[in-house]
Amino acid sequence: MVCLVLSYPPFNSRKNETHRGWILDVLEITHKVRESFHKLEKEENVSDLFSEISRLLDHSIHDLQTFIPVKEIIEEMHRGSLFLGDTKPRNAMLDLCIDDFMTRQILQYIQIPEIRRIVIPEEIDKTFMCKLKKLPPVRQMFDTVIHINDDLLLELEGVEDRIIEELGFSKSSRGKADEFLRSKNFLILVERFIPRTIDLLDLGNRWNVGKLVVHPSSIHPLAVHLLRQCCGHLLATVLIARALKDVEDVSIWRHASWAIDFLPTTSQSTEDRILLSALAFVLGQLGSAANKCLKYCASNLEMEGTHKVDFLERWMKEDLIQTLDEGEQIVQQLVNAVLLESFQNGESIRMENDVRKELVNFYKAEMNPLLLVELDGKGLMEATKSEAWEEAHEIYLMNNKISKLPDNPNCPLLSALFLQGNLHLRVISPSFFQFMPILQILNLSQTRIKSLPKSIFKLVQLRKFILRSCELFKELPVEIGELCHLEVLDLEDTEIINLPVSIGKLINLTSLKVSFYLPATGKRKKDPASRIIPQNVISRLSQLEELSIDVNPEDERWNATIKDVLKEVCCLNRLHFLKLYLPEVLLLNDLRNLSWMYFRFIVGDHLKRIVSRLPHESVIKFEEEESCLKYVNGVGIPTEIKEVLRHATVFFLDRHLTATSLSEFGVKNVKNLKFCVLQECNKIVALVNGNDAGDGDVILQSLEYLSVHYMKNLRSICKGQSFPPRSCTVLFLKVLKLYSCPQLTTIFTWDLVQNLENLEELVVGDCPKINSLLLRPDKSILNRWYLRKLKKVSLHYMPKLVSVFGGEWIPESLEWLSFYDCPSLKILSSSVVHSSKLKVITGEEDWWSALKWKGSEGLKSRNLDDIFIPIERDIDLRTQLAAINDQLQAQMQITEPTKQSGSGDSLANSVVEAGTTSKQKQVA
């Protein structure tokens, strides 16, 4: 503590010898104090130290603006850290360290003519300026002493006006005040000054003479006060901390304090009121667009979360955002503010229940209709009584266990009703919608209803009707055509058999999504004359902007329908998104102008798989990206496929029978691909063949994600001509995943490594012939600049793996290392130890215990046991890794505001205890 006060050289030490002597004396007294601190059994004589410190303090310090942690000094003294045997510090010592020391420094400085302005530390006691004003030496030195205390003055003129008023002059008498000050020797004490808004050098220049002592307004005491105001409420504290991160404007900090103090008088507990007030401040700092998007999240974001891109598309449909990039920025803003949570490697978002609840309460107070949002996810078995519905504008009862709704509630003001996620809701009263004359939004998704009540067709103002994932709903009544103002009809993942002709009456539809079910009896499969969509229905929907039709590829009724659908689609001039299954490649010829349309096409005759062999992440990627092509059971490389590929950002090649490499599809045709999945293409030997590229061609120049599955003859990533550094082969690849490739022997050649400068994640599973990731590493040129962005490496089911990167080197950027069933990997490079960013290592516990280290002297620098998390053999591997990853992401979000790196050791006891033992599932 003494060192904190004395560690600056004396201002008036002109001679080097004197200066050095003073420093030596400081070091000596510091040593004595530290010695007394550590030798707890020895009683120290404080008076001896007091006299020595007093002598050393009889100097000026170098910079009065330097932070002196007064509060910390006092707290340490009160704890008895410095003065053993005393329960309280001596008052003389406190005065010496704070008031007496600071006073003597100021009195010394104001006598030096060249010094006109003095700034004292922000953390000094708030009564200090008053004490300074009353000191006899100050009164004797100056004709006039003026003390102002007002942090609301943000301009120079305002401060000067305040000084003039303190002298007793009016603003209109500014000339007389100026003349008075120019004739006097004055001292002005300015309290809670904000130097960010006013240049200190300009203050007082108009009066020529005099002295200024300035006490800046401080963020530090406000931060302490805010922490106390939050009363230990963790979420409120984190929300406020995130909102004020990097904020230097004191007035904003003070506004936050006022916001927390303003607790509304409600029946809520103090904790809930504190959180509500914190949210009110945080939302006030968000922009208008972010607030609207957040409000939509509170009402519509599923409890379990949802895929980010899917939700951004919903924002766009609601006109909350104009572009996906704008949405990405808002999502990141809300994640940084802890109002949303990112998971599944940033692919999905969700909202914490407490945040959702308070957001609903906040927006309820803002809009002042009756909202039943707080009943979201409360486990209700029955809806509230019908009397509570009469004044409601919007009602939110989603994600409960409601099995019964009121028979015919009177809702004259109701415009939106959200009932999604009530899996126990099977029947709705026939008259339930009878008295909802202005209802515009209705969501019945993820319920067990089998049919619609007749009163629903009285909702002539209805604009959005969502029935997504109602698996027992099989027939759409012809009365649906009476909903003449309907704009959005979502029937995805239902089991309807066909669309009625009356759909053609919905001429205001802008979005139609439908999934068709193939009856188990197969009668309709054998009757190709039976149509899924009546003829001339789609063409009548001239306002359509989005059309999604999902069918079972085995349903022969679609073969009788598809050609007419394509003709009618070509008449929709507003269409910008189209999702279709095309059983024949030649059908692509009927589609034109794909350059201005987003699409999701599955092309090729195939049987629908009951269980997907792909990881969920790869499946959802196909549903999230802008323009996607899935080509199944293909033969050769048709011109039609090449043409569509030119406009695609996602390509899923499934069970192709003849292709030997991805580059066979044409270098120029795949240049826009960002995401690529290959599965069961057994003729492919290398993913990229350099011989397919011409001079100057860029191979897969935009590819960011590559996932390969069950390729029984794949032997390497690249073959053919060599690829010099930055030759543009997969230059922007961020994620590479290789699963179940039994003949694969090489992943990285030296040429390829030099091009993978953006690679962030590598996953290899069930590739039994690989013994090292890097083929013949060149020690002379291998260095930390290669793979410098690689963060995650996962190696599973690799029986012959003996080294990771040739056993000599591991990228310094690594944060995650996961091993499982790699029995030959018995030695790991000690460079792992030196990776300061490494947060997690996973593997079997017995493997970890037997592991040896190459260059084991490095183990002394870090205990890797702290970040090792054991994998259980009898629990599904993917489940465990997903849980560990989610916890790691959550921990990183918590530590980010304090800029802590985090070692990940808090994850060590957090392995999920559920799953299966199927190896096929674990590597799929």
C-alpha cells in the first residue's frame, strides 16, 4: 500500500543524486511494510514506520492526476493488513495518506506562479474541496475563493456563467464580473468537472489571472454505487455492465443510476423491480430498430431457441430489417447486451427466461394494453378465465401445457394471439373465435389440433395464420378461402393431403409454405391423376413473394402436378424465394431468371430416408442459406445442374454415381459456393482436382464450410497440380469436417496448408488410415503463421493416429482439442502447453492419464489438468461435446465484459449424462 502512494518521483527533485536517494528510501520502507505484512507472528511498531513515511512524504509527486486508490488503502488498513494487532487504522496515518498529503501538495503547487491549473484525483473524498476552501493559508493567499459544484454544465460558457452567479453577479452583468475578476487574485474550485466536454486550458482564460483547482467527475464511484443499487441481482448487474462497457460519458453512468433508483410501485418483489429498471435503461440505449427486433423476439422466439438465419428471415418479413447483414448486426448487438444468447457455434439464438419475462413486462408498461405475456412457458394446464381477455390487445400463452381454452371469449380489441407450443391442446371450441373481430395474427404451431373450428373463418381481418409442425392436422377446409385478407399461410411440417381449390381466392397471399403427407395406405400413390395442388391455383396468387412446397419424394401425385406448378410459378413476377422438389433434372429447364431469386431445390429421384445420416448442423445449413441445391442420385454432370450451381451458395451432393471430384462440376460454376456437403459419392477420389482448372482459375474461391460423409474411396483433399501459397484453392475455408472415409490417408499436404489461412475448425471422425494430419511437415519453414486462425480440432475414432501435426507443432490460436478413441496417440507435443488460448481438451480419462509429452519440461508452465474434461464411453459423444461447447460459449460471454481470457476449468465438472452408445450416431 505504501508503494502505491510513494512510487512516483518528487516533482522538485532537481538533482539526480537526491532523486536516486529518495527512490532507495522508498524501496526500503516498502520492504519493511511488506515484511511486517508477511511475518504475522511478529508485532510491528507502527510509530517507527510512521515517522519514516512522514519524512518521505515531505515532497511533491510527479502527477496529481495519477490514480491513488484511497478506498482500497482504507479497506486494507481496516482489515489489519498493514498494522498487526490494531483493529482500526490510526487517524494520523489516514490523514497522512489522504487529506494531509493531498493538502500539502496543493498548497505547495498554488504558490508556484507557472502553475495555473491543478487537477486532483477523481477518487479523492467528496468533502475535500470544501475543506480546502476553508483552510486559513488559502484564505490568506487569495482575495476571492469560488467553489462551484455542478456536473450538468457541459459547455465552457455554462461553467463561466455559474462562476459569475457564485460571485453575486447576474448573467447580464458579465462585463462587470469580468472586470472584478481581472482585478483580483482568485482561486476557483471546480467540482465534478467533465474534462471530456470542456477543454481545461480554456477555462478561466478570459480573466487572465487566478488559480483553478479542478475535481473531475468520476465514473469509479458511480460504478460502485450502481453495483450496490443492483442489490446482488446477478442478471441486472450483468445487463448494466454490458450496457456501460466502454462508456466514458459520466452523464450516461449517472442516468443509469437514476434508472435503477426509479423503481416503479408495483406488486413485484424488489428483485423483479430492480431487473425491470435495469432493462428499462438498457433498452433506452438500444436503437429503434434493435428495440423492435427485441420486442419481436420476446413474443415469437421459441423457448428452446431457433436457427438464427431463419429468425432473420422472419424479421425481414415483418419489415423489422431490410437486409440479412443488418439483422446480423442487431443480433450481435443483442447478444453483446446479454438480451439474447448465442449457441450451437453461433448458428442459433435463444432468450433467457428471466429476460423474456421482464421484457414482456416492460413492453406491457410501454404500450399499455393488457398483455398476458408473463404466462408464456409457465406450465399452465388451462388458459385464464375469459373475463381477462376482454381488454387484451395481444395475448401470449405459448409454450405451456394448456389443453382447454375458453369456449367463446369476448375479445373486441385482440389483434394477436399466440398459442404455439401447447402440445396438450387437441380441440378448440367451435365458437372460440366468434368474438375476435380484428384479430390479425394467429399462431397455432406445435399443437395437436386435428381440425379447425368453424368460427376461425369469421376472422376476416386475419393476415398471418401459422400452423407449422401440427403433425395431426391433415385437411385444410375449403372455407380457408374466406380469409380474404390473409397474407401469410404457413403449413410447413403438417400432414395435409392436398390444397383445396379455394386457396386461389387468397389473392393477397405473399407467403405460402406447405408440406404434403403421403398416406400410409398408398392409395393416392397409385393414383397419379390425383393432384396435390389444383391446376391454376398458384398462378392466381399474383402477390406471392415466397413459395415453399415440401413433398415426399415417393409421392407419385407430385409427378402429375410439378410441370403445371412450374408453369404457374413462372407467372409470379413478385416471387423472390422458391422451395421445390424436382424429381427430374430436365425440369430445371422450366425455371428461368434464377439470378434474382433465392431458391432451395432438391433435384433427383430418390427414396426418403427415415433417419438422416448427417449431423444436424449440416442439415440445417441447407435450410438456412440463401440459394441451395441438393442433387441426389445423379449420373454425369448435366448442363442444367451446372447452370443452377452458378447461382447457388450451398451445394449438397448426395449419392452421386459417377463424379470423381467436386471440380468436375466446373471451376466457374462453383465459384459462389459458401457451403458444401458431400455424402456417399463413392467414385470421388479427391475433392479437388487441380487438373480441372485452367490457367488463372480460382478453385472454390468462396467456400467457407466443407463437410464430407461416408466417402468410401476418398483418398485426399487435393490432387493434380501443386497449389502455391494463396493460389486461391479453398482460400476462405473456415470449417472442414471429414466423417467415415475409410481410404483417406492424407488431409493436409504442405501446399494445401499454406492456402488454409482462414481455417477455424477441423473435425475428423472414423478415418482409420490416417496417422497424421499433416503429411511430411517441413521443419525448416513450418511456423506459427500457418493455420494461425485454427481454433478447434476434433479427432475421433482414428485408431492409427500417432501425431496431430507431425508431432512437432500445434497452432498457437487453438482453443479446443477433442480426442476420442485414438489409442495410438500416446505422445502429444509440449507446444500444447504453451498455447495460452487453449480452453478445453477432451478425451477418455485413462487415455489422458497415460499420455506422454514430447519436450515435457514445458509442463511446468501450465497445469493442463485444469482444462481437461473426460468423455464417458457409455454416453453419446456428440451430446457430450455439444454440452461442453455450449457451456464454453456461455462462459466466454460472461467473461467477455471483464476481458478475461478464461481457462475453461469451470467446465471440468459439466459433462452431460445422457445419450446412446451407438458409434454410428457418434460419427454421423
